[in-house]
Amino acid sequence: MATGTLRALLCSCSIIFLLKLNAISCQQFSISLQQPSDCAAESYFDISSLSCVKCGPNQVNSKSGLACECQTGFRVLVSNGASITCQQCPEAGQGVTQDGYGCIRCPGSVGVNGKCQCPEGSVLVERDGNGNPLNAARCEPCSATEPAFSAPDMTGKRCVRCEDSFINSSQSCVCGTSNVLAGGMCFPPNSLPTSVASNVIFGQLTLSLPSAWFSRFMYSSAAACLLFSNRTACQSLGNMCVMNMHSSSTINNDACGLYNTIYRATAAQGSSQDISYWRTNLPWLYYGEQLGLASRILQNEPLPVGFSFKGAQKNTNIELRAAVYSVRGEFMRWESVSGGNLQLCPDTLTSQQSAFTFGTAYKQSCVLSVSELLTGYPEPVFYDVFLVIQKAQDDKRLLAVPLLNVNQQFNGQFTNQGSNMNNWYLTRRLMLVDTLSGRENSLSSSPRAIRVASNIKIGFQLVPNTQKGQVYPPLMTVVYSDILVTNPSTQTVTVSFSLEYTMDQVEARIKTDIALGVLGGVAVVHSLLKTASWKRRIASPLIDLQTIMKFLVFYAGDLANVFFIITVGTGLYWLIFFKAQLFVSVLLPLPAQEERFVVYVGCAFALKTVQFLHKLFVQLSVDIFFIDWERPRGKSSKHVEGSGEAKSQASPVSIWRTYFVANEWNEIQTIRKINPTFQVIAVLFFLEVVGFSNLALRDPLSNLRRSPEAYTPSYSLVLRYGVASAMWLCIGLMQMIFFTVFHERFVEDKIRQFVDLCSISNVSVLLLSHRCFGYYIHGRSVHGHADTNMDEMNTNLKREAENLCGQRGLLPNSDTQTFQVSITNRLRVQYDRIIEPINRRNGPSRLVDASANPCEQSTKAYHTMNRFLGSVIDHAHREMDYIVKDKLLFERLIGMEFIEPLDKSIFYNDDSHSFADVLFYGNEAVLLIFDTLFFCVVDLGSQNFILAAVLTYIQQLVFRLIRNGMGRRNLASKTLVDKRFLI
């Protein structure tokens, strides 16, 4: 009993322990988020516990917020490195020593910091020469006169030689009342205007702010630069001019005005590096002040080196170096501009270095927070950018890269915002972010406004007609954004960095216009010929509104072909010559220059759509009739009601052969020489899977596969159209060749099979695509009958194979079964008269005879038309007779008949089976071009080949359904075959 109780107790304790252990193992450890700025004045931020900890008695947190220090008037009594103990100085008039560990009597007053203060020109001494603390501090004056020329240093602890400007101006360390004291320097009077314009202008905000930085350092920098040739001061003054956007006016006392004053005053000092715009001791900021200098600088002389995309002399590296200066004018370093030093957007080093591959259209853009800019850029940094030119292995030259500051103003006008190069003022030196000049009250205050280089673009222009890859000097264009700081945590700014490559497109545009004019003229002539042919085929000599509309439709199709040829040729030209060139001789059009090309593509698509819809309408309204040559083979008796007698009559002819031929015609209406599904899948496979789409990128690479880490530039619309159209056309043409050469010859040819079917079925087909023009398929059986059993059918086919019967042609001893027919107006009138009751039935209800039976009308019209057309073919009507002849070669080429059928109709031998023109099969060129343009237009609009392929497939499916459905209805209406039998 006791053992069981003990065992139960042990089990209970084990379960409780395991539950506790499981709870501990699943516990989530979390702490509250605290920052040094969250700590109160009496607390500090403990970097170990990451929390605010209360300081000891008589202590406050330090400036860093990471430790405690004694309050004012208290000294450090004990310090063990981790904590301190503070004690108040016991006597009045005592101050805390400079090291904070003792108290000492002050010779004068005690400062607000609780330490002794000395008058100006004296230093505080708290220890003797051996380092022993004194009982009372002393104020030792510095000797400001010769020979010492000493003054207290910045800490006030020791006497040092005073600044040279004091000695040169007053022969002492005291700036006399007649001199000017500015920026810690002493200047003689009347050297520069004593009143300077210390405002910084934010042109986009129409705001002029007094700058604390300008107020403190502008005059001193300008005076030191002019009087003492202080290079650092000259650089500092130049930086202030850059912060004011290189803007100048008639006012001579702003930053750029003072720079220009000094520039003119120091003309006798000569120039640096033999560059006339670069004055000795001054920074190089301007390329002169005259209009028209920009074109001479940018397009006067090409670079001495050329660029090449391929081969042993491949040269695509753009090497830039920048001389970097601090805002105070100090030279910091030479810096290679190959990474992100001029790119504000964060990115991988590989991607940023891709910007400096010649021919790669690089663009990087992002949105930055104003608060991040304020934190990351407390002071601006200035860059003088140079292009490194490698003439020989050890001979490197630096070519200054001119700067186009779009924000620059001259007399209040933005001079660099236009496209006219002759109005530009080129400059040097740029900065990325300026959060300093917009500080009004003090240098430690928050800026009211900041300025950010929101768009930096480096542009290269190709020398016209060059074959060695020569380019003009690059131009760096900078656009600054002025931002009024209101809520930095929510404010953002969009910045971008890009490289652009251009060439003169005037010659290409002229050639395109010439081609468009010439081919457009040819299209007009061709459209006129087609209109004349159409007029002849409808037997109408009058030029009316319908004729004009028909001409416009024909011209739309021909002009669409012209635009298509020009755009495909243009796309392939840029694709081949840009991607395959060795030395750079052509560069891609810019996106803005591609707009005209896109308009041409849009025109081609719109006009081709008009032509396609017109073709579709013509096919859906063609007149067609099946002529059944079958005749009764015997007689049958039929019982006549009421008379009780059996009446003998001809045996009926089966209609199933006609239905069968009609169904076969219905099936071949939408067959094509290509497989649309395979076409879409194949094009998508080569573009997206194989990687041909990469050929459309704006870079000189011809690789189909790209590394995932590599930078991917934007697509060129011209190249994208060229690749897509070439791929679609190539696969389509290969399908057509395969279909024509192999499939039709060795698998099946549905067009010729239909002609054979007509012969076996003893049914001919008359197609009238125009009022007096169409096609005739002679299907009259050489055996006389086709409505027979299997044995007789096989016997007939065997006799025909062994040439034991006549040939299938319309004429004796001829195999020609297909013809183009040009009928007389008389024949057409009789045709319309027979079919009129049926057309009236489909017309307005007021014209319909309500007493007539529709079935009887259709049957009667069918038999009448069958007998009439059969008799015409058999030459039974002399007034509607016909002749058979061959078409002239020129007639075939221009698609027009020279002889008008006045008395007799004309049957033209047609071994090419051109009756397929009323089917999709005979209009493959129109369909292929329409599909190509549809695919390309969707892709140009969406930049997505997959979406373009899907929509193209849907478009093909929709139009195929429309053609099948409406073609089936037209077939039933015109052939008088009940549509219920058209499967």
C-alpha cells in the first residue's frame, strides 16, 4: 500500500517537472526596445543590458548618453572604471579642475560649466612645471606682439603662434579696429565688400534662406583666397558657389559673385595645367562666360581613343576618377568612380559597376527618406570628375568631364533647361546631398531646406560616320531637387543615376522617310490597280463613293505592308549592326527617339486590321453553289392517291453527296499553312526559354543567357520589336515551307483532296467572290455516276488509275479542274433572278410571301439553279456561253484581267488552285503579318512576351470561331443546303 502511494507520488512529481521543463523550453525571451535618446537626464544607456539605468547621486548622463558624469560644481571622488562617486567643491569661489578630479580656487569667475575662466588672450594654468596641482589657478597672458606673436589655442590651455593673417595685417595677434575680423582671420580694410549676401537660393521653392555656414565662412574664405592665395579658402569659396548652384547675377557679393571677382582679379597669376578656364589657386568651376562655348567644348574634337565591343581590341571600360573635397575646401583623396560613390541608391557592387561598361544603357533609381539623408550626409562632399584616357601602357591622361547643372540660374533665369546647346553654361564640380547650407540659425540646428542630386546622367555622343568607335567628350547632367523639410520621417525624394549613349539620328530618319515615300507611292499605284481590277470584276464602270471606299481599304492594306516592311527592316538593322559590330559605329535610339518608330508600328497594325477585317467580310459574303451532275439511273413507280394507279417517274438522286461536299468545304474554311498553337508555343519557347529576348536589352552583349547577379538594362523597343517580329516570321515561314514541301506532298493536301472529292462525288463548285468574278471547280465525274455501291466505286477508281476512261478536266483530254471565271453581266443577272426568292425571304418581312412554303422555295430554287448552271457549263445557252483560255503572265502578276467579258464568259485555267483565296488558306500572308503585328503591339505595350502570346492565341481562336460560325451560315444560305446538315 505504501509502495503504491510512493510510486504515485513519484509519477506526479515527474509529470510536474516535465511540464515545467517544457514550459521553460517554449518560453519566448523578449525585451523592451530602448534607445539612448529615450533615457532621462539622470539616466544613461547601458550597452550591456540595452536599457536605461539611473545614474548615481549628483550625476547626469554624458553627451554621448552612454555613461554618467558629475553635475556642474561636483568633482569625481572615486572612479573604478564602471561607476563614479561625485563630491561638491567645499569652498565658494572654487571651480572644478579641467580633468574633473579636483577643486581649485579660480583667479577670476567660475564659468557656467563650473570650471575656472580666464579673460581673452590668457590661458588657464592649474599645475606647475612638474605637474603638481597649484593651490590657486593662474591666468597667464599670451604675448601678442613681436617676437612671440602668440595667442591661446582652441582649447585655451596653451599659447601658440597666432594666425598669419593677424601678423600680416596688424603685426600682432590683435586685429586692429581698422581691420576686418572674419572667420578667425584678420584682413585689411577695403579688400572685399564688407557686406556679403550670405543667402542660399532654393530656386524650385522660390525661397531664399540666410545660411549660417555662408555667414560664418564666406567672407573669410573669399578674403583669404584673394589676399593670401589660401588654396583651402579658395576651394571653400568654390564649394559655396556650387551649393548655390553655380548661379550668378549682377550682384557681386554672393558666393559665385565673389568667386568671379577673384577670378578676374587674379588673371595675372596665370592658369593651372595650361587650361585657360582654370585659374591658379582657384577651383575650376566654369567653362567661360560666353554663349556658344558648349558646342565647341562638347563637339569640337573627339576623344583620342575608340570603343570596341568585340575582338582583340575590345574596349568597353569607362574609367572615371574624381578629386574629392570637403566642404571646408580640404582635399580628401582621389577616388575611382566605379562603384556607388556617385550613386545614392544602394545596390550590389556588380550592378553599380555595370554602369561604366560602354554601350550599356544603365539606369538606377530609388526612393530615399529625407531622415536618412539628414543622418547620412551631415556635410556635403564635392567631386571634380575626370575621364581617364589610356593612351599608352604607362601614359594616363585625365580629361575633365563638363557638367550641365540644370538648376543653374543667370540673372534669375534657368539657362540650362532648354535643348539648345548654344544657350548652355557648362560648369565643373558637383555635390550629391547638401544638408548644410539650409541651416539658418546655427550650424548645429536642423536645416529648413535641403538639396539633393535627384538625377545624374552621363551622356556619350558618337562621332558621325565613325568606324573606329570614336565619341565626343562625355557630358554629365545634374538635376537637383529642393526639399522643404517639414516632417523628415515621412518625406521622400526620388533619385536616379544613368548613362546614356546617343548618335545623330537625322540620317536614319531621312532614309526612313525616303523609303516610306517611295514604297508609299508604289502602294498607291498597286491600290489603284486593285481598285481597277475590282471595278472590272463587279462590271461597274462608274466611280462612286463605294469605289473610293474600296480604294481606301486596298490602300490601307498596302500601306500596312509598307509600314511593316520598314519597321521590321529597321528593327533588324539595329539588332544586327548594334549587336554584331566590332568597333562602335552605331548606337541605339533613345527611348524618346523610339516614339516615331512605335507610331509606325501602330499605324501598320491599325491598317493591317482594316485589311484583315475586309478580307474576313469578303470571305463571309462569297456566293457559292454546288452543281450536282448526278442524273437518275432508272425509274420508279409512285402510287397516285384517288386514281388507284401507279405513276412511273425518274428515281430520285441522293443529296448526301452534296451534303458531304458542303461539309468538307465547311471544314477547310479555316485551315492554314501554319499551326497557330505550335506557332505561339515555339515563339514563346525561343524568346523566354532559350533566351532570345536578351538580345533586345540595351547593352552590347549578344549572350542568350545572363547571370542572375549581372545588371539587366532596360529593353530597347526597336530591338524588342525586331527580335519578336523576326522570330514570329521565321517560325511562320519555316512552318509554311514544311507544310508546302513535306506535309502537302507526303501527308495530306486538303485543297487538292477537296478537288478530288468533288470529282468522286460528281459535284462541281462555283464560287463568286465578286459580282462577275470567281472560281470554278469542275467535279463532273468521268464515270457518269457517283451515286453507286462500293464495288462499282472501286471498279471506277481502278479504271481511272489504269487510264481506261476519260480525264477529269473541263475540256477533253485535259486534267485542269480549277478555273478563275470572269462571267458576263447577263449570266450574273440570271443567277440573281433564280436566287432572288431566297434572298427576299432573308430580307425585310414586308417583301416575304407569307403563303409560300420556305422548304419548297429552297428546293425549287436549288433544282432550278442546278439545271441552269449545269446547262451553262454544257454550253446549252449560246447567249451565256464561255471560252477557256490561259491567263497572261502579266495578268497573273498584277491580279487583273485585261479582257472584259462582254459576250462570253471567260474561264481561265488555274492550276494553282487560287480558289483558296476565299479561305484562310489562301490569305496566309495577311494572317501571318496580322498575327505578328498583334503579338508585337501587345508586347510593346506590356513588355511581356507571355501576355502577348496568350492574347495572340485568344485572338486567333476568336477569329477562327467567327470565321467558322458565320462562314457556315453563309454556306447554308448561298448553297441552299440546310445548315442542320453542316456538322
